[in-house]
Amino acid sequence: MKIKYDKEVDVLYIRFSEDKIQESGEDKKDVIIDYDDKGNIVAIEVLNASKKMEHPNSIIYEIA
């Protein structure tokens, strides 16, 4: 998994796999979900991230 926050354009991008993106959809305003050819989620992109979350540039990673 790769997580990138671009402060200049205020976009948070989370990539779950390197599979080819076949389809993208904006399910909610400013939230784009990318899918592979089997309908699996490949990535999520949050536009205007600083307006949607408190700290888009900090990460807490937990494994349970």
C-alpha cells in the first residue's frame, strides 16, 4: 500500500495495489475510487483533503 499527500494540490492518494485501473467513480463529492477489471478497489483519491480531514499529512498505521 502506498499513501501520498500532495500539499500543493491538497490531494490524498491511497494505492492498494499495482493492478491496472479500469474504471473510476466519484462516489461522494471529492472522493474518487479506482477499480480494476474485476471490480476490486485499486486506489482512493481524496480531493481537497485538508477540508475533509484534520491531518491529511499524518499517518497512524496499526496492524491487529
